[in-house]
Amino acid sequence: MNFDVARTQMLGQQLRAWEVLDDRVLRAFAETPRERFVPSDYLELAFADAEIPLGHGQSMLAPKIEGRILQALEIEPIDNVLVVGTGSGYLTACAAKLGRHVTSVDIFPDFATAAQAKIATAHVRNVEVRTADALTLSYTARFDAIAVTAAVPELDRRFIEMLKPQGRLFIVVGRAPAMEAQLITLQPSGTTTTESLFETVLTPMINAERPEPFVL
């Protein structure tokens, strides 16, 4: 497979075709070697419009979904970003191309370890990958943008509590087959605004039914 040709086709036929038109986001995808993040057994599908199995019942998101996530979050070079659900590490690496620093968490230690190594080989340095149950997180720091890569049956307020004023949260809410991708923005007044982005179906977040507090 010619990865450069496949990457170009992914940008045009998937991302741009699905209204991912932000030049910075497209550049991040162009500069991040997706083929290094895909399990070797699925290398031929690295640039396909499909989810790719990662193990533990989890999947690497389709490129167009990852593109819409980053475009919606409007990550600026000064932003601190949280990625919930590291998975392969690809979305984390792309987000790091856009922001100042990315904290990425995954419940599976082998995912976190593998992703950290792949991110390093892609020469991305402004990332910290940690093993944690996302629904037990309680950061004292706040984030400018949060990307949640698995679906939750209903919105958990702890994600909003981890936002800075004017911070943005991408999250998919609902149960299959009716799930909605939302962009939630925390206003300076403490209220939130919610924008419906698109309908999709993502893998449900592990333990989403039983959040318990834990300070990281």
C-alpha cells in the first residue's frame, strides 16, 4: 500500500467529504502517520472509512469521526486538552498537533503503554498518557477542550466540571441505535450551551453506569 496516496484519499474522500474543512485539522491528519497507530493485522485498513478493532472490545474510530471531533473542539495552540479513551493514540497525537498539551487517559494499561510508544515514534512530545477510569477522574486543573471517544447513556457532569470557562466538550450521548454527538460549551456564568453535531453510534464507555469519585 502507498501510504501517502491513501492518506491523501482519506483527507479528500472522507474528511473533506464529511465537512471537515478546518485547515489546521486537515494538516494535523496529514502530518500524523496513521499507519503507525493501527494494529499490524489491520494495516491495510489504516485509511479506510471504518472502525478498526483494537482489542478489549474497543475500536479505533473512523477518520471522519476523529476529524469532526477535532474540528468541533476548535483547539488553539495555547489550549490544554483532555482525551478520554486513548485507544490507539492517533486522535491524541493529532490533538497534540493543535494544542499546547494533551492529557490522554485509558482504562486499559496495555492501550496506554502502546499508545505512548506510538506517539513518541511520531515525534509528538506534548502528550501525557495515563491509565485511569475516566468516570473516576477529578482533576484540580481545568481543560480548554475535552474529547470523549466513547458513548455515555447520559451526560456526566464531571466532564463539564473539568472545563475552563469557555471550554468545549465533545461527547456522544445516548444508547444504540440513537446516539447524538454534542458540543457542550461552558459559559463564564457557569451555564452551558449544547450544539447537536450529528448522529452516530460509538462503543459505550466502560463503567458508564457507575461513576465513583477518585482524585487523580
